Amino acid sequence: MHQGWFPVERCHRVAADVVELSVHAPALARSAQPGQFIGLGVGGEAFALLRRPMGVSAIRGERLAVSFRVAGAGTRWLAARRPGDPVDLLGPLGRGFPDLGEDPVILVGGGVGVARLLPVAERARGEVMALVGFRRGGQVFGIERIRRAGGVVRVATEDGSEGRRGVVTELLEEAIAEGRPGRVLASGPRALLRAVKGICVGRRRPALLALEGQMACGWGVCLGCSTGGLLVCRDGPVFEAEAVEL
């Protein structure tokens, strides 16, 4: 785990309401694994004592990135960072996705949760199918990164403006019915993870879920991210589907 001020390399929008913040942080990038998260400090008018936990969305050499939805003062402050600006980072934190070797995987992502699955697709050595869901077409992001990594992508939007109309769990049920092999790795809102758990447990399909949680410390001291007796920051954020209550 490393803590310090690191310079911003790039900060740009990847979708209508999602920003990717990339920093030059060699020590963090060398040790980070897909599924882990970083604690970011915020400043200016959005100053807060507590760090914002954000999942790692890219690991590129000596650079590491997080992606987030701009929703309040803190995320607006982060989204306004420019190349060279210093940001306060702590990480990498938590337990990420395990190395699955050459096994096939099915990635299931919803909204900004898709970002946490992108490094998985880029590091996978086996066959990858990515199922991603968004409310509308303008929110779709990440799919070209998955395709460049050799993955197959299916998109669902609730308004039908891109991909097929519907929700991403419908794509998952179809993929399983087609006999698509692989462990399911999911990231997104709790409602999505709850649905993925129900589908996979019911069909005896192994699944790993990447949870999010409100936390003060990020390493198991404050107990603010407790869920069913487990801590998202220390025991997760990646859990076996059967092991976690949602």
C-alpha cells in the first residue's frame, strides 16, 4: 500500500457523465490488480477529511486510472483536475479479482461499474465475453477497450438507443442459455449484483461480485463498509457470490 501526491496525466470524459482520471503513480501501478480500489483525497471547496474510494479502471505501465460519475462537489473537483495537478492517493486497497489463467470469463457490468471490469478484459488470457448495460446510449463507454483486447461485447440500454433494449441481466441469462462457458465477474449497482447472484447461484454458475461501499478508512478499521459481517474494504471488494449478502 502506498500513499502520496501524484501528478495527473490526463482527466477526460469517457461518457456523458463519467470521467477517467489518469495519474503517473509507478509504485501504485506496479502493485495494483484489477478489482482493487484507490482512496482519493479531494480539495478546494469540496474539501473532505474522508477519502473517496474508487475502483481501478486502467493499469498502463507506470500510470493508473480511476473512473467515476460526476455527481457532487467532490467529484466535480476531481473532474476539474488538469495535467500536472497533484492528487492525494492511497492504495491499492482491498482484494481484487484473482488471476483466472486461460479460463474463459463472462464480464457483467452496469453503468460506471463497467470501468472496474476493463482491466480484467485487458489482462485476461482466456476467452472474454463482456455484457454491459446502461440507461441510455450516451452513457455507453469502455466497449472499444474490450474489443481491442479481443473480447466479445454485447450492449443493453434501457431506452434501446444502443445495443438491444432491456437490462444487462437479460443478456446474462441468454449467454448462459447458449452454453457460454466461464466464471461470471460482475460490477455495478447492488441491485444488479443481487440479480447476478440470483441467476448464477440458481444455475450453479460460479460468480465473483465487485462491491462498492461507503467507508472512512479503506483498510478495515472504521467498520463503515460492513455487509453481512464482512468488510468491503478488507474482505473484498471482490467476493464469491455465495459468500456475500446483498
